[in-house]
Amino acid sequence: MRPLILALPLGLALLAPALAEEFTPEVVTTKETIDPGANVFVSQQQWIGAGSIAVFDQETLKLKELLPTGAMSLMLISPDGKTAWAQSSFMKRITYGPNEMVLTSYDIPTGKIGPEVVLPPKAAMALGYSSLLKVTADGKFILVQNATPASSVTVVDLAKGTVAQELPTPGCWGIYPAPEGAKFSTICGDGSFASYTLSEDGASAEKAASAPVFDPEADPIFIQEARIGDTLYFVTYGGKLIGVSDKGAAPEKVSEADFVAGTEGAWAPGGYNLLTANAEKGVLFVTMHPGAYDGSHKLASKEIWAIEAASGKVLAKSEAEGLGSISVTPGAEPALFATTEEGHLYKFTMDGDYKLTKAGEAGLAGFAMHVAVVE
């Protein structure tokens, strides 16, 4: 058998030295900071492995960076938009075995990770509801919703990087920080609210309970809140807008309006993080669907309604199909951002009457049901 001889064609052989001399390898570099400008943050939850926090440019919806998280992560963005936190699960064998729960911080401009705090293995492994991971108004403590299934809140001292306490909140759910200090409220299963004022070191708290605010049997409320001043606003499954003041020692119901009254088609709120507010305008936005029935409270939107917070009056209705979570920007010229279960991020602009117009779209990964914007 003859030996196999491989040879370059004569033309290529003659060109090879010249090609080698002209080739300049690409130098891969990393930007020290992301591009300036206002951001949109989306928690891309994964239930089978690592997720991420995606950071988009508000104007163009260009992806700026991805901040890696663990599985089933919850997202929190600081009021100044410079720091992000994720409460994540790191499961050694994914489907069984040890599970380490961690609170991770991120520097948003640089994308740097850390520091981290290992949490008690009790944090709620839940969808990305914004009310399950919060920071107190004074910036001293991160509050983590627990479920064992008994409810409690882990209080993390940010300065020390340690857990200050596990605060029992029996029969109550959700975390709603007061506008000042180290105080928060929570919704209780009997229709009342409770507030907790943390001590200076976060190791203890004083509790104060409200009178009944809603009827949990006849018309329960969604856990998503929207704040305007000293008032937290909530919507009920049946379409009522309830205002709760957390200014005093105990929460107090201050308003109630039926904003679907007189509307044909059995319209009702539905979705996940379905309520958002522009405080400067005093206007709330809520995702709505027609043909509501018992159990339809997570259905995606057909429309977004703009509601005057002070009166409960519906100001505008805009067609907006398939949205599950929304967040509106502050300021005099608000824009609204929304996500879908199918993996889309949408931007809407609005006119002076709060009618929405779709103005941009980007693709998402995972179960992206928490979108957030800040100043």
C-alpha cells in the first residue's frame, strides 16, 4: 500500500507565509463600567439551575449586563439604582440534597459580585414577587421572607454582613417597608395588617396590629403593593383599590374604591407584580383581564388600566396583551415596562391622558416575572 501524502495546493502554500504575517489576533477586553443612563432590571428566574438579573437601557432596551444568580432567585434593587441583591438557592444535587441559601449583592455599574451572606435555609422558594425581599428605608437591613411553611422574616444587618434575627410573623405574608426608619408591615390571613419596628441592632422588634382591612374570604388582596407618600395601595381579586397608611404605629385603612363598578365584561386584576405607581402623578397602573372567575387571578393582561389613586377613578384603558408584571418610571414623563411569561420585555410610552403606546421590545430568558425601575 502506498503511503498517504497530504500537501497544500501550490497557490495556498505560497500564500501561507504572507497570511501568517498579516494576521492580527483580536484582543478581548472588558468594560470597566456599563454605559451610563437609566436602567431596567429583570429577574430571570430559573428553577432548574442558575438564573440572572438582566440590566437593560431604558431608552433603547439594549442589554447592558447580566448579573449571575442561583436558582429561584428573588431580586431587589437599591433606591439609587447602584446596588442589586439576589436571594438565591444553590442546590448541590438540584433535585434533592443540601440547599444553601445566600443573599448576594452586586455593584451595578461594574458588575462586581459580593459581599454575600449565607441565610438560614428557610427563605421562601417562590416566584419573583417583589414583596418577598426588601430593604428598610434607612438602608440598614435587608428583609427576607421565610416559609417553613410557618412564616417569618430573616433580618440581615448590611453593615455587619450577618443575620440579626429570624423574626416570627405567624399567619402573615409579604414585606412592606415604611418610608422612614427600620419598620415594615405585612399582610395577615385574617384580613388585618401588622407592623414591626426593628431595634437599633435589628435583633428585636415591636409589633402593632391593625383593625381588619379586607375580607380574605369574600375578596382577598394581591400581595403586590404600590406606594404613594405615606399610603400603600393594594388591589383585590374583585377589583377594589385599598389604601393603607403605615405612618402611625399600626397600619390603618384610609381608602377603598371599586374601580370595576359599572364595567361590563367581568374585568378584574390579574398577574404577578401587577400594580405599579407614579407617585408624582398620583396614578396607579394595573394589569386587567375580562371574564374573571375564581382562580383567574394570575391570568395575563388584556389591558392596562390607569387609575387615579386618590379617587379610584379609571383614567385610561390601553390594550396590552399577555403581560404579567409591570413597573412605571418616576418623574413627570413616565414610561412603563412590562414582562411576559413567554420571555419578552416591552416598553410603553404614554400620552398626557395615560394611554399607552408600545415603544420597544427585547427578549428574555427564564421565568421573568419581576421587572423594576428606579430613579
